[in-house]
Amino acid sequence: MSKAEKTRAFIIEKTAPIFNRKGYAGTSLTDMTEATGLTKGSIYGNFDNKDEVALAAFEHNRAQVEQIIRGEMSKYEKVKDQLLVYVHVYKDFLKHPFPEGGCPLLNTATEADDTHPALKEKVSAAITHWKSRIAALIKKGIDNREFSSTADPEQTALTIIALLEGAIMITKVTGKINYRNAIMQSVEKLINDL
């Protein structure tokens, strides 16, 4: 890695938690300089603007969650067990090195949907990718006769995502962990009934 690449990576790593916790609008240049110990000139010498830092920070946070999921899934052979990883990880995300501030998809989507087209596009692409990965797993489960041939991979994948993200949002807003647990039981039942 060149010195410039190392500096960019350092800036992303240090600012990603702030963007995930405070959002795009809530993260100031002062937040970025304090987190990195760099000057405004150093940050903007490596990124064109705050938008570019925010987009890179989102990708960093998203990749962190994906790495957790992939790592946990690699422990299992059966597709059903791999899908149940979502329940276990999202139910006990404090046990895993989730990005500070929680789920970057939910955090970024709720802010960027009406205010930041580039971030909205990143979140949309991430959700589409996630849906495709879950649908592919379900299709694999159908092909190897682990799941019923009547299961609809796309619909089921979207439902799982909606329930997981909804559980996070409801729990975050209400502070009621029992709500998250109840929704996770529904996700688990949905997967077990495939």
C-alpha cells in the first residue's frame, strides 16, 4: 500500500463509526479531524469532499457486517443453518464486532432516502446484493432438497431482510429487546418452515 492509500484507509477507518452513529448531516469536519488527528487539508488532500468520505465510510461499515455474516456462515454446511446465522448475529449483534452505531444499512437508509442520492444508491445496491445472496442460498436449499420446491427465493429473501431491519429499527426506537427477540423468532420460524 502506498502512503496515500494508507492515509485514505486510516481516514475511512476512523470516520466510519462517526458517520454510522451521527449520519451524514450530523458528521462535521471537526468530527473528522478530531477522529483522525489530521487537518482539514490532509483529509481533503485524500478525498475530494465530505461526500466521498461518507461513501467510503458506508462501504467500510457494510463490508464489516458482511464479513461477520460470511465468517459465521462458513462454520455451517447446511443452507438452513447458514440462513439462521442472520438470526443469531442480528439477535446478539453485541457479541460480534458490528460497526459502532449498529446496522449501517438501516442508519444510512433512513437518512439518505430523501437527502443524499449517492448514499441512497449505495444502500439500494447493498440491499439488492443482500437479497440476491439470500435468494441464492434459498435456491441452493431447494436444489439440494433441504427446502420445499414451493419456496419463493426472492420473496423470502426480501421478507427476511425486512424483518431483520425492522427488528433493529423497532428495538432502537423503543429500547425493547423483547420486541427484537419476538421478531427474530418469526425470522427463525420462516427459515425453519422453508
